[in-house]
Amino acid sequence: MPAPRLVSHPRSMRALAGTRAILPGLSLCVAVTAAAVGFEAVETHLFGRAWLEALVLAILLGSAIRTAWTPSQRFFPGIAFGAKTVLEIAVVLLGASLSLTTILAAGPGLLFGIAGVVVAAILSSYGIGRVLGLHPRMAILVACGNSICGNSAIAATAPVIGADGEDVAASIAFTAVLGVLVVLGLPLLVPLLGLSPMQYGVLAGLTVYAVPQVLAATAPVAALSVQVGTLVKLVRVLMLGPVVLVLFLGASRLREETDEAAPGVTVGDRPARGGLAIQRLVPWFILAFLALAGLRSAGLIPQVALAPMSETANVLTVVSMAALGLGVDVRSVAKAGARVTLAVVASLLAIAAVSLGLIHVLGLV
């Protein structure tokens, strides 16, 4: 009697093959992430704080490796998976860190003012970038990075406008360096401008890139500055979803120029047809991001799950930055260095001016 034949399901076989295909490249991304986390720990041990966060170190290390060594073809699927899918999952999990209830408690004047500053900052920053000759995609990345939440905004915006790895790496590299300088130099404005703890907290929340950097920039001033700065910063982060959605709806031409499919709107090798209009227009990770923010605001996410979700989002973001770095040759990024640097600095100065204007208009003391 012949032995029975094992029949494998075609879909299971494809899934297994896909998993095997991404393992080499994804493992390399994880290794770079581990090295970045280790370097951050060394910084903290030696200097008492991490001047360069693991997220920044990951893209710098990845870029250095890519510049010195060209990976073989077998690494590419995993690197691409890390730069896109892993990043989208991280953006989704960030939604759980946003509580609309807490933000609304600050009062409508400040909330609308922050939203207005973000919109004005994006428009002015984009205009500065275009005047300086930056490509529209690079100008958008710089504008969103400066105006919303630095690296995370750049990373979330990139797939929506069809930006390539070189654009992302260049904008993140320069905003990362400037972010450290802002943290170090911003407290000096307190005596120079005669800012109160409340005023300085608003200024820091509107200009500093990341939440940990807001804490570092405000802690030396006052506890009230820390609280206000963190709240303002969270409102800025909340703007990420609507801004990315608007960009997705209005940036189809930029995506077409890259010959890449728009995220979330393809099935196989062809554009998706049929189904709900919202599914064709809005990337899945934006919908999931907004859904998690709504669940958090309604108190439907257990408190015990918030910290692990936030930490997972941070780790996945670092992995995706390592993937982006591994896809970029630093020598090609350096070509746009001077113009990008000038655009980032001018953009940040414009944001600081608008922020001080908001403080004056609201009469904060």
C-alpha cells in the first residue's frame, strides 16, 4: 500500500515562502537595532543622558553599513518589509498613546492655537524648502518633521507621498542633529526672553521634536514646564493622523512620480477595485491609528496595556529606521546636505516665531 501523500495548502506555502524571504533582511535590521539600543545605553551610562537616541543611531548605523557594504539580493525583501510594514504597525500602536480626553481638558484656546501653529508651520516650512530648491517630497518631509514630531512624522509621511529612502534618511539625519542642539539651547531663551514656566513649556512643546526631548528640554526649568510641554507635544502628535490623511488625498501625483504603488491601495500587482471608498482612499494604518486613539480616549484600552504598546511602537520604529538606513548610501544623501540643512534651520526658526506669537496672543503667563 503506497504511503499517503501530504498535501500542502498553496496559501500556506506562499506564506511560508514569504516568511523565509524576509528573514535575512529583517534579522539584519534587528541586529542593527540591538546595536543602536546598546550604544544608547552606553551614552546614558557615560554622560547621564542619551544625546543621540536609538532611533537616530539605528539609521546612522544602517546607513554606515550600507555605505561600506552592499547587501546581496536575499537581504532586500526583509529590509523592504522593515521599512514599510514594520513602520506602519508602529504608527498604528502610537495611536494608543493619545488620549483625546486629556488633551481637551487643556481648553479650546490653546488646543486650536496649537493646531493653527502646526498648519502655519507646515505651510511656511514647505514654502521655505521650495524657495531653497528642495524637491516637493523633501520639502514636505522637512515641513512635517519640524512641525509635528520629528522623525516619527517623517517616517509616517514618507510612504504616503512616495518618498524614497534617501529623502527620509537625509531629512532625519539633519533634523536629528538639530533636535539635539534645540534641546541644549532652548533653555537659554528663558532668561533672554523672560519666559515664565508656562510660556516656556508651550514653546518647548511646539518646537522640540520628540517627547523624550521635550522632557530633557523642560526638566532644567520647572515641573510646570515639563507638564505643559508634554501636553502641547501630545497635541502636536495628534495632528499626525489628519495631516498624513490630507497628504495622502492630495499627493497622488508625487506617488506616481516614484512608480510605486500608494500604500494600502493595491492588491497583488494591480490597483484594488471595488470595496468601500474609504478603504481605497485611506491607508489602513491611518484608520487603525485613529481607531486606537478613539479607543484610548473612551477608556477601552486597559491601562496595563498602554506601556507595553508604547514600548513596542518605539522598538518597531527603531527597527524600521534601521531598515531605512540599510537602504541608503550616505554618499548620495550628502549631495542634498547644504540645502536641506538650511531649510530645516529656517523652518525651525519660523516655527519658534509663530509659537512665540501664539503665547502672546493667548496672553499666557
